Amino acid sequence: MRIFDPHLHASARTTDDYEDLHAAGVRAVLEPASWAGQPRTSAGSQVDYFEALLGWEPFRAAQYGIAHHCALGLNPREANEPGCAEVLDELPRFLGRDRVLAVGEVGYDAMTPAEDVAFARQVELAAAHRLPVLVHTPHRDKALGVRRSIDVVRESGIDPEWVVLDQLDEETAPLAADAGCWLGFTVYPEAKLSPARLVGLVAEYGPERVLVGSAADWGRTDPLLTRVAAGALLAAGHSPAEVEGVLWDNPVRCYGRSGRLRLEVAEVPDRHAGNSIRRG
């Protein structure tokens, strides 16, 4: 079974993780721009980070048979850093680059005025560049954050079919469904959703507009939980075709509209002696 993880912070993972992902059937990932635990403090550091998501990480992933893509944006956590706000002026020149499938993660963390400004502006950029938007929903006051996110989407005029409201739960999924957005679910070892809860949500809302990711950042996460989720869906009675529809066809359909999806992976190059990966 092929899996496309539409939300995986691959830069936080090791080469062993890439090997395990490939063995589990993962053949493509989308890495949204995020924060690094310690917030960046300047537009320059954001630009360097974007370049790494466009250059080094696809090169590294390809050596393990995985097609790496990214979403670029000023994430809500760092939207509150005055020095980072300038990256919004730099962002347009990146949004036309190869392998950029979306604008994201954008949205809310603490729902501050600075986050309002960054969110609205980046949705406008997404619409102008004909790119989907990957929206981070806050960990605190999630329902309020989802409602405010939907308001931003409506005010922008972007088609909600081009919007992914991510990290939803049982309380917020109906809000996203009613708004006509894609439903993004994140499967975690402890927080967010368990595979069993995901099965219940797919049963309630159907498999057609659902995206399932692992996030797999630098916290306690597991990049293989998309494969565990696939097993849970199969055990619940979904056919292999239905499960691959959720875990492969849906992200291809959602993010393929960017026109930049490249699922082929070049042959793994030889590695320099003594190194676990080939250097550029």
C-alpha cells in the first residue's frame, strides 16, 4: 500500500526514520514550514530554512526512495516575532519554486493581532499563486481557533476546497466539514488522535475529503503511525482501495492542484565512503 504523508516534519527525523518510512510504504511526504522549538528571530533565518526545505531535504529523502515536497509560510508561533514578519515580503519569490505544493503552516497559535495579519496575508498569497493553504489549528481553544480560521477563509474569498484545516478533533471536524474545507487529522502516540479515534472520524465524515498525517516533529511523535492508521482502517472493514484512497489518492488530489507534484524519485546515488548519506 502506498502512503503519502501530507504533514511530516522530515527535517526533524533521522535517516533511520526514512528507511523505516520506505519499508512501511511511504513514498511521498509534504513538510510544512514550522518552528524549531526555539523561535527564529529574523527573516534571514526563515529564508535559509525555506532553502533547506527546497534543496537539502528533498535530496536527502530521495536517497531513501521518498519524494519530498513542502509547504512554505510564516507559522503562527513565529508570526509573533517582530523580526520574522519581514519574511512575508520574501515569501512570494518562493511560492513559484518547484516542489512547493502549498502555503503553510499558517493559522493561529495564541490568536494574537500579529497572527491575524500574517494569516490573512498568506491566504491572499495562496489565492494569488493558485496554491492550497495548510492551516494549523491551535492547541488551546481549538474550537474558537477553527471558527476564526473559517472566518479568515470566508473573508479572503478563497475556495474552501483549497483549504486544509489540520489537526482537527471530534469537536472541530464538523466545523471544517460544514465550511467545505479538507479535514486534516494528525495521528500521535499520545496527544491529538489515536488510530481508533481516526477510524471513528472517517466513519462519520467519509473518506473523500480526509487527510491523515503523522506530523512527526521533534517532540514525542511516530512517523510510522500513518501505516498503523492504515491497518486500523482495514481492520474496521475498509477495503484496501478505500484505505489507499485516504492515504495516497487524497493528498495527491488535494496538493496535485499546485501543478508541482513530482512523485517519481531518482535512483538512489552511491554514497561517499564513511557517510550515511551522499553529500551534495
